[in-house]
Amino acid sequence: MTTVAIALGANLGNRRAAFDFAVDQLSRVLSNLAISDFIETEPEGDGLQDQPLYLNGVAVGETTQTWSLAGNVLTVESTGGRGPQKRVYKKTT
């Protein structure tokens, strides 16, 4: 088994319901799942000052399927309604 940590964060819509959905979905692919407390944080970065507060947390669990985990997480995001994201920060390379 490999222990993995997955950052959780939301600042739009019903943030708690989004987390509940994500945790439910992650519990299907991770064993011994533990969830941190959730905290609210201010948006950080240029152009984000008008964004709502973020709700953040961490999920830690175990898997034997490390190669498929990224795909599972992307499926959780898309099933939960998150689409492709545009980065708002400037890149130098």
C-alpha cells in the first residue's frame, strides 16, 4: 500500500457539499481514508482579490493503484462539475 495525500479546495457554490461529494468518491478508491479539518482562507495572487473565500482541507488514504489515482481524481473533479481551469497567473517560461 502507498499512502497518498490529496489537497481539497473550493470557493464557489456549496463548498461543503462539494467536499462531501469528493470525500464520498475518494472513499471508493482509497482505503483508511482520513480527512483533515476544513479551514477558510483568503484568495492569494494577482487578480484574485474579488474571489470568494476558499474552503481547504486534505484527504489522506492508501492505495495499491498509484498509477490510476490521478485519473480517479480527475474523474471526481469532472463528475463534481469542475471543468478545465484557466490559470490566471503570469508564466515566465
